[in-house]
Amino acid sequence: MTFWREASPEARRALIAASMGWALDAFDIMLFALVLPELRADFGMSATTAGILASLTLVASAFGGVAFGVIADRFGRTRALILSVLMYSVFTAACGLATSVWHLAIFRVLLGIGMGGEWASGAALVAETWPDRHRGKAMGLMQSAWAVGFALAALTNWLLVDTFGWRVVFFVGILPAFFTLWVRRAVREPDAWRRAQAAAPVPMSAMMRGPLARITIALTLMNACVLFAYWGFNTWVPSYLAAPVEQGGVGLDVDGRTLLLVAMQLGMWFGYVTFGFIADAFGRRRTYVGYLVTAAVLVFAYTMIREAWILLLLGPFTAFFATGHFSGFGAVSAELYPTAIRARAQGLTYNIGRIVSAAAPWLVGGLAASEGYGAALSVAAAAFIAAAVFWIWIPETGAIELS
């Protein structure tokens, strides 16, 4: 842990704050996918309607990411982080009060706005406080918190849903709001942001001029593909594991599903953490493309298998490669844009991709209903290959000093 000791106390607190925010973001957002079988039964909801609800959240998160990027550049990274966490916590809990699909749709949209904002502010906060040579590792640790949050959500669902029902599972989502009290007291704004505030303002349009224009387009399209793959696969994996074998699923009860999902989160966590070390050592592009191509192969294999014990073994490796690459996006995007527009550029390239990816839950849900889960989930594998192709137009950055 030499890299941890070489960082300043401010950098370590920033990483803890961003990581906790991201973990709690995952906790709140994934509760929907985990209670989806019970939710559909209670509301008589079709797979297509459930997919539309998930897609609405992703569309809202795209707008939230762009809006909070502006807030983070203008008013500060920590202020934006606090506001985004408060927003997604309150409206996750509100989902437990829903009495109709329309209520759920409204609450999921508002939740999504906060969810999109957390990554933009947290990624800029970490990138600007950590030493250049350790930025990839720090971003990997931050991203790994998503797996922790997902696993905690799976455990919460396992402990509560059968006894208390899906509403109580959503009520637990208010807990992240209390985390903001510590952030407000302990985490200060990065020096890089303070210096940028004293300099002449840079318009957001700068990212769409000159050499940055091609980078912005390629980065956004690449991220759209990986987010499409992620949400298309992960939104429906719990339902795939729960569906009867005669309907193309695996036919597992809640205990069996929880075991497989937690095992996948272990692989996801290791994928996130190791990506940063590998990318710092061998380069962002080579590591990213390697993860994406391997993910395509493993996701396709996962969708073709119905034996629970094989999925238990394959799941951690699938999650390792299919999600670990997300650790690199924060470092790459931070190194491509100047401080004055960094949070806006990160929010735009990450979250505009979510608008495209928002079609994934709906599309995969519709395909699952008509063609079966195997064919539907394999669409994610194709999306990973497309993402790897866009790296042709994204330059290698390396551990450069941020301007």
C-alpha cells in the first residue's frame, strides 16, 4: 500500500468520500433490479414495462450527470457530491411509497438525476487530489466501491424481501443521506479546482472544438457501448436467474440468486481494483481493450449456460472483465480535459452515453420476452466488441500532470 501512504490526507479523504458515494449509489440503484421479480408480481408489470422504468432512470442519470458536472465546475466538487447523494437517497426511499407504476416512474427519474451527478463530481474530486502516478489506482479503488454497494444491496434484499416485502427494501435506501454529514465536515475542495476558479472561465463548447471534438465523440460512443452492455446485462441477470428453466432461465430461488450475485460482485471488485494497477503499469488503451474483448467472450458464455454451479464459477470472471474497465474511464477522461471543464466533460462523456444505454433494459427485456434470455443477454457481448473498436480514436494518456 505504498501508493496510499504517498497520498496526502486530503487525497485519502477525497477518495473515501467519492468511494462511499459511489458504493451507496450502486446500493440504491441496484435495489430496483433485485426486487424486480417481486415488484412485477405486485403491480402486474410486464418485462417491457419494467425495462422502460429502468431506462427512464438511465436517461435521467444522463441529464443529472451533465447538470451536476456544471454544478461541480461552478460551485465545487464536494458540494455537488453532497447534493447528488441526498437526491438519490431520498427518492430511492420514496420508491417504497409507490402505489402505481406512474409513481415509480417519477421517483426513478428523480433518483436517476442524483445518481448521474455522483459520478461526475466524485471522479473529478479523486482525479484532482491524487498523485499523477497513482491516479489509475485511486480511480480503481473508487470504482470498486460499486461492487461493494451492489453486494450490500443483494444482501439487503436477501435479508428483507421475503419477510418484509419490497417496500422495506427501498426504505433502507435513505441511509446514504446520513453519509453527507461527514463529507461536509471532512472533505475540502481540490487545489486544482480553486486555481481554476481564479483563472479565466472556459466555455463548455471547448470540448467540441479542435482535437478535443474527435476525442469527445469517440469517448462518448465508447462509453455508451459499455454502459449499454452493463445495464442490459445486469438489469436482467437477477430475472434470468429467477425465471423457470422452461422459460429460458435458471430457476433459482432467492437464496440461490443471492449466492450467485454476491459471487459476481467479488469478481467485479477485483476487476475494478486490479484495472488501475494494470493501467498505470501498461497503459490505459491496452488494458481497456483487453478487458472489453475478454468481457465479450465471457458474457456470451454466461448467457448460454443453465447450470447453477457453472454460473457460480464463471460469474466472478465474467464480472471481473465486464465491469473492471469502468475504473479506467475516470482517469482517462480526467487526463484528456483541462481542470476548468473537467467535471462537465466527464459528466457529458459518461452520462450522454447513458442516454444510448437507456435503451438496453427495454430492448433486452423485450428480447427476453420474445426470444428468451440467452439471445437477449448476448446483445451485451456485441456491445463490448463495439466499445473496443472506438478505442482507435482515443489517444493514450498515461499518468500525466493535470492542467
